[in-house]
Amino acid sequence: MKSLEDLKKLRDQIREDIKIRAKGERVKITIGMGTTGIASGAREVLKAIVNELEIRNYSDIEILQTGSIGLDAKEPLLTVEKPGLPKVTYGLVTIEMAKRIVVEHVINSQIIGDWVIRSS
Amino acid sequence: MKELALNILDLLENSAAAKAENIMLIIYENTDKIHIELKDDGSGIDGNPNRLLDPFYSSKNKKIGLGLPFVKEIVTLCQGSMDIQGKPGSGTNISFNLPKGCIDLPPLGNIVSTIITFITLHPEINFKYEHVIGEKFSIFDSQEFKTMLEDVPINHPKVLKLLESYLENNLKNLYGGN
């Protein structure tokens, strides 16, 4: 960002974008951000998710955090809730996996079964 | 933790769990030492603050992890110093000093990544970050960005990308040159 003008320009652009694209149904992603989650790479996983969303121009999304849920050995943990699909938790998520989860599950509604550790 | 920036993220998450609305992170570096300070206006600390350094202490009301015990370990290994202040209702203030020559001191690491992650997860918290290196300093205030963004969320992926390059640039100017 070179100036505040850039930020204003981006703001107006995003506003237009939201008007055209927003379908009103939001995907909820929850990431484990307790001590274990952070130590096992949750920050990098979250960054990869945001990056991928930016590249795909997808923003109907809510990203939340949670502390330890008792599955520390499976951190980083990522839970995806998309309207119409079961709520699914992925474990031992890497940066590469995070990118695919965004494209296949979040955007294209295809749950990646092999990586799921909990489904409800 | 491989980076101090990850310890900082853990402590920031504690502040969020303590319902802080305003958080300030100050990093002060010179050739000999690094000083890190975190102030929040969350629920503060009930009882003796030092018990939070005990890895076996846990409170049922507060979900705080091993963030503080891990920092305490580095402080002990490097013979640095640490201070925790906070009473119920008056927020928490954590600061620690570490000598840069210490072999057990993890690098500061990617502080920009820590800040972006925190803003992604907690857009409603007003976050201030001040970084001083020798004579140079940079200041970031998320509130200013939010005012400018009006109804557009600060954690929109495109805004985050812009914020990241903005913070990286600031940091580059801090470390680079004379």
C-alpha cells in the first residue's frame, strides 16, 4: 500500500464486489489456536487459507478460532461448516492441505474424506 | 515455539479470551536486548499473577494455555526479566526483557504474520502495534484502518493482503538503512 488512497480504492472495489457476488450463505471455518495449535503450525495454515480465498476472490466466509478441543495430537485442526453439508473437522492440516480444502470443500462443496477426523 | 512471534500470538489469544477490546503490543529492540510488552483491557488477573507461570495451574473460567509458562522458560534460560501486572477489571500488562546474545533465544520470527493472523480472527479488537529499533520506530493502529474502511471488514481477504504488505514494508524500513 502506497497511500491511503490505495486503501480507499480497495474499499470501494470490495464494496462493489460484495454487491455482485454475495449469496448470503456463509461458510464457517474454525481453527484451533490454543498453544498446541500455534506450536504445530496453525498460523501458517490460517495464512494459507486467507491467501487462497484472496486468490479465488471468495469472501462469503467467517473465520473463527477455538482453544484446545482435546485432540492436541491432531493439531492443526480445521473445522468447516458449509450450509447443506455436514460439519467436518480435518486434522494434521498442512499448508498444501489447507489450500485444497479451500478450493475443494469451501468453494466446490466436495469434502475431502481421507483427511476428515470427525464428522457430524 | 520456534519464534518469539508465536509466543506473542499465544499471549494475544489469552487477551482475546479475557475479552479485551483494546490491545497494545510494543517491541523494543537494540543491539543488546529485545523488550516485549503487551497491554490489554481484558478481565485482568484474579489473585497472584505469578501463578499463571505455573504450567500445572489452570482456571476453569479462563481458557489460557501454556503461553506464559513458555515465555517464562525462555526468560529463565536467557536470564532475562519478566513482569506481569493485572487486577480483576483493570486489564493485564505483561512485559519481558531478553538479552540478544542468548543461545537459547528463539528469533523474533514473523511478527507480521502473527499480527495478520490475530486481526483475521479478532477483527473487532482494536489492535495497536509499536516497534522500535534503535532510533527508528513504526506505529500501526487497526482503528485507523477500520475508520477508513467504513462498512468493509478489516478481515476481508483482500484487505488482509494489503495490510500484510503495508506492515512488511514498515518493518523493512525499520530494519534496513541506517
